[in-house]
Amino acid sequence: MSFGYTVLGFGSGVSGYGSIEATGGTITESGVYRYHTFTSSGNFVVTAVGEDANTLEYLVVASGGGGHRFGGGGAGGMRNGSASASAQTYSITIGAGGAGNRNASPVVDSTSGNTSSGFGLSNTGGGRATNAGAGASGGSGGGASASASGGAGTSGQGSAGGNSNQSASGGGGGGKGAAGKSATSTSQDAGTGGAGASWVDGNTYAGGGGGSATPNYSQGGAGGGGRGAGTYSSGGVGVANTGGGGGGGAAAPSAGGYGGSGVVIVRYQIAAA
């Protein structure tokens, strides 16, 4: 995923404007803001607090859950906030995406996503879709299969997964911005993944994985959700560093998609607006 910023070496600054000085992550600038993007665990270290600007804005997204037959994985929990900076080290943890299932022998189950944390927030990984049953709860819930219910989302972090109303199609995984759609009872159509939500950087994160049906499939939710599978095809993977859920798989030997890894982003002002 491209974040649309200009990558800079550390130490670039704006003359005459007292901003925060910090290290950690991939450092970029866009307009009057500097961004630090963490795609793996590390430390955000504030070495000086600016006289003109000392507010940190941050986004924390956990990783998405894996898709299964036929449900889509839920998106990782997503929250944002702001705080006054102080000279200290902030520990950042980035969750790896949940595994999609394997339908071929030997069968391997899907897994839920993993926690991402930073700036006092610890967000729950997306719920996995399960084989022939209810989706797991998580930051956003996994989609269901076999006439069961979608998993619950975590309050403030995401939404529920979609239900399944028949044996051969699955509900979409929940997203930050919307619940996963339920599979219909009148046709072999799966539920689409729930939409994610945008942040101040203009990008969308935490979309749910699409459900799968035979012969049709569904789209993942905006914000990195993987596409559901069609007949004998595998679910799409959640986009890395979006927290998107993995798409649901179809009948053996297809597989559910892996969830997308999480991300933490922090920004602060470096010039007068």
C-alpha cells in the first residue's frame, strides 16, 4: 500500500518553526505535517518538544483475521487519538495478519488477527472465520458459514461479521466503518466485507474480508479487505499494513485468505498552516 508521502531522511526540518523532533518508523512529509509510519514493531522516540507545535496525532490498526470456508475474516481493530508530546520513548507493536485456512489435506484452521498497540491504545486483531459455524469475535468480527451468526466486533474498534443463511455461502467480515454483509438465503451469493474508515492521511484502513459462495464471490470491504473466492478458488489476502480481513475460500482444495498486517502512524505539524 502506498501512503502517498515523500520519504525523507531524518533531520530535515522547517527553518524558523519550533516543531517536535522525533525518530522511528518511516519518516515522510506531506504539506505542513511529518508522518512516522510503523509497519513493524519499534520505538517512536521524541527527543525535543517544539515551542510552536507539540501535538501528536496517531492511528493504531490491529491485523485482520483469516478467511475460512466460506466466511471472510474480520478487520483489525482501528482507533485514533491525539496527545501532547513529551520527551520520551513510545513503544509500538504491530500485529501480523491472521492465517487463512487450508482446505486440502491436511486441513489447517484459520486464525484471528493479532494486537497492535501504541500511545496507550491496544487494539484487538480481527476475528477469524470458522469452518461450518459462527465467526469469531475480534476488533471486527469474522463472517459466518453454514447458517450461523457473524462474530461480534469490539466497541469503538470495529463492527460485527455478516451472518450465513445457507450452507454453501458465507458472510463478509466486519470492518471499522460497517458490519459485514450477510449471505442471502435466496441465491448462492456471499456477503461483502464491511467497509473500513479513513484517517487524516486520506487513506482507508480496516476493511472486512469478503465471503465466498459457489459459484459466486463477493468483494472485500474498502480499506484492504480481501476478495472472497468463487468456485474452487482461494480467498484474496488482506492488504498489508491496512488491517484488512482475509477473503473466504470455497470448497476444497481452495483456501481462505490471510489477513493484512497492522500499522501505526503518528503525525505532527512542522510548519505554520
